[in-house]
Amino acid sequence: MLFLVAYFVLAATLVFALPQDLPPGGIPDSNEHRYGGIESGQSSDSTGASLSSLWSFSTVTEDRYDHALHGDQHELTPYFQDYENETNITAQLGSTAYLNCRVNRLRDKTVSWMRRDGENIKLLTWGLHTYSNDARFSLNFEHPNNWKLQIKYTNKRDQGSYECQVSTHPPKVLYVRLNIVAPVVEIIDERGASVLEKFYKTGSTIELKCTISQMPQAQTFILWRHGDHMLNYDTSRGGISVKTDMSSSVIVSTLFIANATPRDSGNYTCSLGDVATGSVLVHVLNAGEHPEAMQQGSGTKDLFSLFHVVLLAIATTIFNTLYPTHGR
């Protein structure tokens, strides 16, 4: 009898020692207990939160892996760094023009430059190679991604449309419009009006003022010449100086020649290299001479020359009339 009682007590003890809520399928194994079960000190609510976090992490990681492996192809293709629309570049006549084309994520693609003239397209560069017969065109690559087109000694014919193309399918195209501007050079008087002729008295100071406008690229090297003789660095005569003012959008260069003499008369030019030139005719008068008298004398000489030509023509006509057989 005592044996039976002990047996039932032991069985009841084992039953109450087992967990009250088991998942379907029985007691979880050790791995399930480690990642999804209830560890010591955890409640069933914290277990649910752990499972939810684990599922979210797994989903995000899988999405990122899938994007890296099969990502949006648009985000993997080359693109222009600065712009994708048409851009305008202005260069000065005779200068060097640079057309920028910065390409990111180029990878195995190739960059080329084209010149478009109406329906005609001319290949200028392909990769690092130049295909233009005009030696003024070349590719000037600038690290890390600027496939820059260089055009030396620009002229009016270079103005127009250019295309930077990337060899994707379809090609990506950056449109560039190049404008060539020729500077305007004028020699002006004290009132700011353009002047072609100036008069000075002997012993006075010659002051010639030259203005240069429409210059997209600022320059200060302005040349003054008297005939073929350059005056900027002339030390043989003395009393010659040049002052250049760039305080505004218009460059003003002023030539001073002290103690003028009749030998200083002649044609003076102000030039910006070989690009643009302005000129003025200077007269240095001796004492007693007047500009009006000089202009009148010049007019009298022209009238006398015209009279001489007319008289010669009349004499020739009369001679041919009186002697029609002369010269046969």
C-alpha cells in the first residue's frame, strides 16, 4: 500500500514540474530556445518583440542585398555632374576656350565630343584621342572626371553647338553653346566720343585715351604703337607713360607723351594683341599753325589735283580730235 502511494506522489510531482504552455509539436529544441524561445528572466511579450526585430532586420538586409545585386539600373549608369541641360560658354576672339564635361560613374563607357552644324555632326574627340584635322582642337582631361574640350586661337567660325556624349544606350548628351565675342576698341576724346584725328601744339602733352569693352576674359596687356614703333616700353625718347584702369567693365588705357614735337605726329594705335585695334591720327603743330589752316590747305591741294586731272583729260580729247590718225 505504501508503495502505491509513493508512486502516485512521484507521478504528480513530474506532471506539475512540466511547462504549462508548449508550442505545437512539443518541447522546442535548443536552437529554437536560443533565438525564439523564452530565456531566463524574459516574459512572453519580450519574446514577441525579439522575434519582430529579428524579422525586420532580416527583411531590410535582404532588400539591401537584392538592391546591390539587382539594383535600379538608372542609378548605376553614368551621369553629368554639373548639369544635364544646354549650357552657354562665352570666349574672347583669339583666346583659348574650354568646354567642361564632368561625368560621374563612367565605368566602361566612353566620352566623345561632337560639333553640330545643322544636320551635320563632326567627331572631334573619342576618349583621350583627337580626331579633328584642326590642330586647335584637343581633349584636355582634368582629373578626376572632367573631359574638357580645348579650342585654341578661337575665331568666329568656332561659334556654335557642341555635344559631349557618353556611350550609353541611348547615349547621354550634354549640349554646349559656344559664343565668340570680339572686343570693341575705341580711342575717345575728353567728352568720351570716338575720335579719328587730334591736334596738339608743340611742347604740350599728348593724351590719348583708349577704351576696350565686351571682354569676357579680363586682360590688362594693352599695346600702344606710333606707326610700327611700340611705345609701352620705349625708354629712348623719354616722357612716355601708359596708365591702365580696370575699375569698371570697360578697360581704359591712357597714353601720355610729354613735350610733343612735330616728330610725334602720325598714326597711333591701341590694340589688344591681334584681336582688335583702334587708331587715331595725331598732328603736332608748330607755333602759329592752326588746325583750320591745315585742313584748308589739305582741301586746296585736293582741289588742285582734281583740276589738273580734268585739264589733262580735256587736252587729250582735243589732241585726239585734231589728229585722229596720230599713232597709226
